[in-house]
Amino acid sequence: MEDTTALDISLFQLKQGTSSDTSVKTLTRFYQDGIINLRPSYQRNEVINRKKASGIIESAILGIPLPPLYLFKDKEGKLEVIDGQQRLITFLGFLGRLNDIKTKLNGFSLIGLSILNNLNGKNFENEHFKFTLNEKILDFTIKTFTFEEEKGFEPTLKYEIFERLNKNPFPIKPNSFELWNCIYLSNFTRMIKEIATTDDYNYGISRRAPDSLDLRMDSENDILRYITLLRNYEVLKERNDLPKSMMLQEVERHFSDKTPKFEIELIKKEFLKILRKSRILFGTSNVIGQLVNDNERRKTVYPNLTLMDVIIVTLSDESEKFIMKYRDELLEIIESFFKDEDNRSIIQNSKRGSARITNPYSDRVDYLKSKTFDVIRQKYGIEKSKRINIRDLSLVDKLMEKQNGLCPYCKNQIKITDKYEIDHLQSVDDFGSNEEINLAVLHEICNREKSNKKILME
Ligand SMILES: [Zn+2]
């Protein structure tokens, strides 16, 4: 843990890479024109086997995104492959263009395809490929991060990136907050880092012991996961698990500070609310961990991630007041719920490291709710709360556009630095709906003034 941690990560942030989508056609041209060096000295000359290479081609035909390429561009404009060598060799090999590398992969035919199995035995020159699939492969794009010497990227750092992507003891995880944080530093990633340092996170839902070191930004990675899940729940609820590509998308969406600050603040505020609810309910010890522990031999208790997803979504739906009022009873019910092996497997159904989840998020969330929160609701005859929550954040954008950025109460502009709230034109108590048509964004002070007036009038 000595000199590997000494590298200041801000070195990368100073020289953020540029990212683009590069087509296989363009990459092939780079290679043929001698612009791209596939095998710089620090690269391992690892040969990818034909079955794995076939799988990559199948992904391209199906349009499934591949992990990004990392390139270094020197002052002369030459490119070096820091990471992604095997993917490039696969494409060049399949196209039969690998002229300066000795490999059996040049012009290979596909084997072992599971989905497009009618293509097994075919190669790029095969009649079956002509006109139909060739273009698809040539037009396929791979996300490419380029670190440019011209833009001040220190060439020796490429070894660091390479080492960290590939080797122990501290490899950067290729699809992780740790890496995206280097490339996409923004208000959004800053906000996630802020959340990770809060007490509410550390006590509320953190999966690690409060005092343990978190060099790998695992906490931030988890937080990004939960926020991505909540913000894209409508799309994700029928899925079993959260794809990493969606987390990257979420980071990219907020890159370059394109997202208004008020929206970032709102995401933070709403997420902290969930953490607070968790803290109210579970207290300050690692109760969730003990409840949903998936490995009893471990000293530290890590709850399963997919199970935490379900808990977070569930909490986002509940009101703080409700949890506060019935917390003792709720906790008792929740504890016995998780003691039951069947219950656990219904909403978890996966083991650490090998997620094999069979039912979608919505089923698991509904199941947990019906066996816990709804039990209390029925017992005391409480209506389900109708609240605006973090899942509806895109709504703020829509509303602001409709209002031309003006506050309907005071008619002044709502600036991105202003505090604001979403208001129901007809209140929920009067059966007002959560539909867009019944909602408006108001300055926080205006919203308070408005509700005070209403109370005075009543
Ligand atoms: Zn106002």
C-alpha cells in the first residue's frame, strides 16, 4: 500500500481524456495508415482465442456496446492502445487486415456463437456476410477515450493507466466510478463524492464499516448505482439487474456541468432524504448488513447489492413521517421478514459475485412492501402516500420549460442558485394528482408564503 497510492489521482483530472464513439471502419483505417500502434512495449502480447473473438463480433452485430478503448495520442498524432488491444485485434482479424501481426486470427471464421448460431463457420468474406452484415460491423462504434499529449497529458501517465487497468495491487476497475471520475469530473461526480462523506451515508446504508478505508471509491460507486436506479426506474423496473453501461450513461449525461446546478442539488437532496429514512428506521449500527447478510462467515457484514437496490427503491417511496411514527413496529416486521430464508431468496435470489436474479425489480419491491410497510398501513388504516420523489426529477425540467423559468407565485425568474420546491396546485389532501398538469415549481420562500396564507385563510 506504499507507492501505488502515492499517485495523485488529480493528475488525471487535470488532463481529462476526450471521449468519442469511433467506428470499426475508422479504427481499421487508422491501423492501415500506420497511425495506431496495437502493441506498445508495455502491452502484454496476449492472444485472444477464436471463441472469445467470435463472441465480440456477435456483440457488434447485435449492437451490444463493448467496453471502451483507451488510447494515448502523442505529439505526432500517433495512437497507442493503452487498453482494448484484444477487441481491436478481433475486429482487424475478422476483417482480414492484420498484416503485421502473426496470428491465426487473421480472417478467422466464427465459432461457438450462441445467439446467431447460423453464422457459425462463416467469415467476413463469406457470401452470407456480404452486403448485409459487413456494413453493420464496419459501422459499429466503440467508445474511445483518448489521452492527448498535445493537451498536456503527461506520457508516463499512460503506464499508470495501463497498470491500473490491468494489474494488481490497485487496478482501476474498468467500469467503475473510480475511473469515470477521472474522465468525467463534473458537478454530478462531485455531488456523489459529497454524499459519500456524509454521516447519513455512512450510518444509513454504507456497506462498509464506518472507519474502514475506501481507496477504491466503492462507496461512490454504490451511490452512483442507486441514483442511476432511481432516476431510470421506469425503464429498469422490468429488468432483473442494473447494467453498468447505464451508470456510465448517467455520468455522461451530467458531464461538462451541462446539468443545471439546481437539478444536481435536487438529486442530492432527494437522495439524502432516503439515507435519513434509512437511519431513522435502522438506527446507527450496520443493521441492514446484519439483516441481509449473505455470508455469515465474513467478519464485516456486506449486504448484497441487488438486495440493497430493492431496499433503496422501497425507502424512496415511503414518507419520513410514516417511518418515524411506526419505526419500532416496522423494524420488527422487517427483521422477521429477513430472517425468513424464503423471503430473502425471493427478493435477492443471487449470491455475491454471481448474480442470478430471476425476478424483476418491480416484483421484488412490491413483495417487500406488501410484507412490511403495507402490513402497518393496513393495520392502522393509512392511505399510501402520494409523493414526488427522486424518480420524477426529469419532471422539474419539463415544468421549468413550461413556466419559462418563472415562478408562478411571484412571477420572478427562478435562478439555478435559488432554492425551490415542487408545489401541487391542488393539494394532495384535496385529492390533487401528481400529474404534471397539477404541478409547478416555486421558489422555496414563495411556496412557504403560499401555504402560510392558505392556513390563515382556513
Ligand atoms: Zn417566487
